[in-house]
Amino acid sequence: MYKNLRWKLIVILAVTGASVWAFFPPAKKIKLGLDLQGGVHLILKVQTDDALRLETATSAEQLAQAAKDAGTTVKAYPGPDQATQFTVEGLTPATDSQFRTLADQQVGTSFDRASGVGGNYVFTMRANTARDRRAEAVNQAIQTIERRVNELGVSEAVVAAYGSAGDQITVSLPGVSNVENAKNVIQNTSVLEYRLVEGGPAPDQATLLTAHNGQVPPDMEVMPGVSETPGDTNKQYYLVRKVPAVTGRDLRNARSTVDEYNTPAVSFTLNSEGVAKFSKVTAANVGRYLAIVLDGQVRVAPRIEGPIPGAEARITGRFTQEEVTNLQLILKSGALPASLTYQQQEEVGPSLGQDSIRAGIMASLMGLAFVTLFMLVYYKLAGVNALVSVGLNLVILMGFMAGIGAVMTLPGIAGFILTIGMGVDSNVLIFERIREELASGKGARQAVAAGFDRVFWTIVDTHVASLIAAAFLFQFGTGPIRGFATTLVFGLLANVFTAVFVSRTVFEFVLSRRPAGATQMSI
């Protein structure tokens, strides 16, 4: 009857051994969350006015360029509310009608046009457009910060919207020791741009603008730069096109590298759209210089020797290795749509985390002890079977958590304690069913077999229902809720194995050691 007993015992030992190997030693293989190992919790505010200001400035520049292409030269500059308004002047009665038609086509869906003083027009961003841009800025900031903290190697970081104002973000970084470096990486708004060089480099702005009578042309701007000569700390100035040819939004990837002087640099590649733009601008400007601009500073301005169909470029400029690491991380994760300000910072010390761990372990052990006492008193020696089943359930659960790199949090410990309860509940169902079979006059072996067979689908049904609930918790919950849901899922899976397979194997092993004619069993 028990010819497969040996293989069952081998399977149980193999699963137990693999689980222990997966999580031992726990200090090295089990990742802890913010509440258990310490770290930092931040609340940031997204300066959404920056996003509106950028949208307004971009729309003004595009409208002025479109008017210029149509043969009408106008001047566009920020309006009374610089974040949501811009003013256009320079129109004549002959060009007014054509410009109004052009304006409706270019910005009519986002801005309302009103007549100003002296025939000027004031464009004001519509309320729904402003609301959408603010929400987009917050969502984009959340996604960008999440990518950055993931690149930092922070496990189970939580990045989510916070508060009712709609412009705040909460960030939890477990295990972070260098808080200031993490804050700098999160907050950095680095913007990468390719801009055509119209003049320079020059040692000062006066020299740079000599050819333009000391004035900056309306479609250009002056930018500082660093010398490309190693050891030269003198600042240089460039006159570059105001509208970039390619931006960091066209970036596909970035990585750390070294330049020809074996100093740290950043190499990056562009996506297909960026490659098309890059190829077009290099083909049309052979012999000119193309500045690589980072955060408003020209890092390098190489000469375009010919059309460049490729997608890879490099940024140099006397970086330290830490600066290169942070820069490639920031470029890879994308630029923030608006600046951030820190509203609140709370650091969780490791000692507080250790107290939580000790309290959680003590609660688990006490719960297991009381459950064991009840099972031994109520079910006698069969209670030992339940203890083995629940204990192995916890071992397998630990192996699952460590094996997939799941992070243990304080809610996760609560999931462990709940797993003990579920394991006991399953064993109670089985034991009571076996009692009923024994009361009906069946022998011990027949009662055990019938008890497990008839309870099996009940256990499966209850666990599937709980798995569905856990799936919803994981899908819609935040960090702590997800931590609880993760533990719950693996606890349920382990419990089905231990309650049905392990517990039955233990019964069969005990019965196999008894004489063949023995029919009585105390439970």
C-alpha cells in the first residue's frame, strides 16, 4: 500500500534541503525592507509650474518659427504669467490675418488668444491643458524616479503619489546609507541636447558676440563650456542654436566608459527617431561644429566631418568616476519634467529595524508554541504531525522568498504569522475528517486515505479563493501591502504542499511501522 512512501520521503527531503539552501544564512540571503533594515523615507514636491513654463516657452518658440517659415517675423516672449502666458508682437495689418490663422493651427487647442496693447497678442494656456500638464509632470516624475532608484540597486523601493494636493511624491529607500547621494540622483533634472554651434569657443561673451554687434540673435543663445584640453580649467563660451537638433528624449541607453585620455566618460546611443534626426542634421551641416550640451553647459563640441548614420556618441569633460556613474544613470532613466523640492525626510535607523525583527520573530514563535500546545492536547500524537507540517511550511516559505529575491517587510512577517494559522486550519480540517471516518468503523489506514481524499478539494477551493484576494492586494496595493501579499501567496502554495502531501506522508510513514493487523488510531 505504501510502495511509493520512499519516493515521497525523498521529495520532502529534497524540497526541505533546497529551501534551507535558498535562505541560509538568512542574514545574507533574505532582503529586508525599509521597516526592518533601516533607510530613508522622503516626501518631494514636483514644481509643476516648471512643466507649464517649458510648455509655454516651447509653444512660443514653435509659433515664432512657424511664422518665420511663412514669411512673417514676430517676437515671442513670456507674458505677465510666465508659466502659462506668452506675448507675440511685431505684426502688421497685412500679416495679422495670416498670423491668426497660423496661431489657431499651431497652438489653438492649448492656448486662448487675446488682443493686447498696441496690436500685440497674449496667449494664455487653457485651464484643462494646464491641469493635464501638471498631472503628466507628476506621473512622469514618478516613473523617472522609480527608474533611477532601481538603477541605484535599491530593493523594494516605493515611489508613489502622495497627499491630496496632487503634486507630491513619497519615496522609500530601504538600506540606503549614502542618503545625500541618493537625493542628488533623484532630484537631478539633467537635460541632454545636441545644438549646432554658431560661434566660439571664445574666452568671454564680448569676444563671442563681436560678429553680431554685441547682441545675441533671437534664435540663438550663449552657453558656457569646458575646455576639451586636459588640465585646462578656463571657462569658454559658445553661441549655439536655441532649438536643439536632438534631445535626451531620443536617448535609448547610456553606459560608463573612458575617453582617449583614459579618463571617465559617458557613452550613449539614440533610438530610431533620434538616429534619423542625428543623421539629417550631420548630413546638412558637414564642416560645422555640433555641441553636446548637458544642463546648460557645452561638454564637448566636435566637428562634423561627414554624415553620421550611427547612433552612438560620447560625453567627456573631466568627470570623476562617481559623477560618470550618476550621469549615465540619470541619462538612462530620462530627465525629470520639472524640478523637485524635498518637503520631508525621515531616516529609519537599523536599531529600530532590528527591534521590529525581534518582535516579529517572537510573535511568530509564541503563536507557533500556543498552536502546538493546542494541537498536542486536542489531537494527541497527531498534533506532532501538524507541527511538522506547519514548521516545514515556514521553511519552504522562507526558501521561496529568498529564492526569488522578495523583500521581507513587517507586513511580510504578519503574513508569516497568518501562514501558521492557515496551516493549522488545513490540518484541523483533515484531522476532523479522519475522526469521522474512524467513528464510522473504518480502519486506521482506510480512514487516513479517505480523510485526505475527501478534504483535498475543500483545501484547494479555500486556497484558490485566498490566492485571488492576494492577487488583488498585489495588483492594487502599495509597497507594504504588496509585501504582505507576496508572503501570503507563497505561504498558500507551501501550505497546499505541506498540508496535503507532507502531512499524509507522515501519517503513512507512522502507519507503515505498525503491524499489518493494527486498525486503531488515536486522534
